Amino acid sequence: MKVWCKSSLCYVEPDMEPGEGEEGKFTLRAVKNGYASCQILVRSEKSFRIREIRFEGLEQVDCRYHFQETIEFDKGRFQDPLSNACQTDVKENYTQSIWVTVFAGEESGAGTKEGVIKIVTDLGTFETGLTLVLYNCCIPSNREAAFVTEYWMNTVNFWFRYPDRKQPDFIRDRYGCEKYGDKWWKINRAIAENMKENRINVLFVRTHDLLLDGGTTIDEAGNYHFRWELFDRWLDLFIKYADVKLFAGYHLVVQTEGKDVYMIDRDENGEYEIVISPIGSEKTKRWMEQFLTALYAHLTERGIRDRWYQHIEDEPSEAASYCYAREQVRKYMPGILCMDAIDNQNPMKDLQQQMDVWIPRVDIYEKNREFYDYRMGQGDGRWIYTCCEPHHHNYMNKMMGFPLLHNRLLGWACFTNHFSGFLHWGYNFWDPEDIYFGLNRKNICKGDGYIVYPDKENGSVKGSVRMISTRDSAQDYELLKLLADRNPKKAFELAGRAAGRFNDFVWDEKEFEQIYGELLEELNKVL
């Protein structure tokens, strides 16, 4: 049996052999209230079963493990999902990665701790050493974090509406359960817990669907009677288990093409559903006034109004529709900030004073830095996002096949360039029919919609190595801010060395690890 270790920044191939100098021990650096991960690799000429992983000497911290799984495509294979199973079978001459994650609580004592990890198999028990170096700095909780992360998770409904086929229900299709049943709520709790662990602290809220499914009605005079019980129950679950900082309300205007808004109405059979209604119609006007007024009042009553951001239109291609809906929010929800993803710079000049938080795609920002830097100078906020484009590796992205360092460095580039958040659309886009974003063998943007994977057996979700790298990136941002609060010159010098731009960053994992180590040592000096 061969046993050796690698960092969390390395992709592992099933035919990988130990490199020169690689051995069965690893030094893992961690901070309080933070997670840290590494990989143990095992390989044998005989097939075997891993029956248990034991941690010894690390009692002060929480230790867990996941077996990395492989996804096969016609061209290429990727080890990305992280199984929730306690045991696994390993084929002969196959390199199995075991992801080890350590969480150190706020009360954990700083210092160096020597541990042993035992891999119990039917070929015997094998050991690897783990030296944990816990630094005396503590990152804030998700609710108190400086950096925010939003993923569009699809449980209540899909994030946009197909014009040509029935809306998919990923939870029903992958888990075999109906919406709002006991099993459905259990899966949502598992997603909330996954969000907390991975520092996803912005909750994407399908406001319209929660109100529709909650029993909202319209009387004969056209007055809406909104029911908030389901909306509140869903929010409360994520507030409790995800440690949410902000809420992001579902888009008001149909994405990209504009011209219409989403609203609740009756169909030709008198059944309530989500429909689209043209901007300028009397029905649209009545909906926007009543819906936004009621939403604002309810958020105020709940005490979360100041934490609510409103999406207007995803990736707007023209300004008129966006400006219309923004004015409605300004009129009926005064003080609420609006934000959206941007993949087209053309209408942006006319969205000044309309968009409060700009979220350009990485390449859109780099090609239009002067515009976004100007808007920041005018007091606007800004996040960044990645998506199916750009395809080339000189820009950071989260698709399979891109280096894991891309994910890890997102937070560093955000810090260097004064971005305070990150948005990604595809938390669980589990659509087998889609040939662009998911895991179909013909997919162009492999994995862009699979940041987590369904786990029907356990009623949960499987994480991914890309998600872990992005989690670490969000933690790094908090560490850079902690240093900047005391020594901004050094913080920005380190961040700039690692990632000066979203298309200008280090490519060598060891070079990054050195910079990260310098960051931790600098924090030790000032804390």
C-alpha cells in the first residue's frame, strides 16, 4: 500500500503515483473559526475496502473526511464530488483521494498539535502523520463576515423560467420527494448546513414562489392577499442553520431580454401561477405596487429590511426595463439596495444611479475597470461573478478542468481590487437535459452548475473540491482584512503578489502557499 499526502490545491488523477519527496505526513495550517483541508492518497496493486478513518491526537479540533469521487466524460475525467459515505471500495492500481477537513473553534488553543490519521482497510491499517499549526487569529462568523458569497440554489423553484418546457424540480427528480414534505425540509436543512460550512452567507430567496405556494390569493377587485407563513418558515430555517448575513430577493424582471415582469396571477382555469406580464400594463402596475409594498412591510416587521437586497434583472441587455423596475423599488421599498450580474457593458452607462451593487463578470470588469472604479468612487458597492464564460484559463473560473487555484484566489483578487462579494449562479443546476452547464457528456461548461451534488441515500448534498477551494478563498479574504485593519500596506502587498487582477495571478501552488504562510505570520505579529 502506498500512502502519501497532498495539499487541497492539487487535482488528483486516478493513475497518480507519489512524487519525489512526497510522504505520508502533512503540515496543515489553520485559523480559529475556520476550516482547513488536505488530501491523503492511497494506492495498491490489489483492490481493497477502506472501512474507517481514525483521528488521534487532534481532540481539540473537529476532524472529518470525505472520499473523492470521479466523473467520467467522453473526453476527460474529473475528481470533484466528495462522498458522504463512511466506507468505500478502491480498485487495484487506482489512486483514491481522502479529503481531510479540520475545523478549529474560537476557543481552540493556538500552537502546534501532532496527530495521527489511521486508514483502516481489509489489507491492514496504515498511518499518516498530520501536524496541525493553529494560528492565534480568529475569522468572523458568516453573519459578521466582511466578504459575502451568494449562490443560486434551486429548492423552491428553478432560478429562471424555461419558455419552452415545464419547470424542472431538481429536488423531486433527484430525491423522489415532493415539495414541502418532511424529506424536502430535511434536504433544505442539509443545504443550509452546507452553506454555513462553505461561508455562503447570502440567501437567494424565491419570493414569488414562496408566496404563491403559501396560499396567496387575489380577490374580485384585484387586491392581493399575501400569505407569509411559508416564506417565514423557509427563511427561518436558513437563518438558523446557514448563519445568513444578507437576503437576495428573486428578480423582478424577466432575465436578459426584459420587457416583462414576473407576477402571481390566475391562469385560464382560475388556478394561481407565476406568469409574465408586460411592463406598462395596468396589471403589472397593480402587481408591482401591492407586491413591493407588502414585501417591504413584512421585511420591516421581521426586522430584516436592512439585510434585504433586491435583484432586478439578471444580465440586463438594455436599460429601460431595469430602470422601470428600479424606480418601482425606490418608490415602494425606500432604502433597499439593488444589484445584478452584468455580462454586457453596453447598457451600463444608463444604469448609473440605478444599480447600487455592481456585479460584473470577471472579464467584463477587467475590460472596463475605469467604469467600475469610477462607480466605486461614487459610493456604489461591487461584487464579482464567474459563469460559463470566459472559457480560457487566463481568467479565474470555477468550471471543471480549471486549476483549483482559480477558486482559491478569487477572494485574493477581490481584496486587491476592492470587491466585497462573489456571486455564482449554479449551486445545484442538476438538469440532465441541459447540454451546456451540467454533467451531460456533451456539456461545454462542465460542472458550472454542479457546485454540490445530490446525495439521495443520505438525504443530503455532496460537496466538491471546487467548493472547498472557494470556501478557503472567503476565509482568506477575512484574514487579509484582519491584517489590513492593522497594516494595510502589507495586506495589499501580499494580496497583489497572489492576485493582482482576475486575469493576473500566481499559477504555482507552492508560490501561493508561501504567500499564504507570510499572511499568517504577519497576523501573528499584530494580533
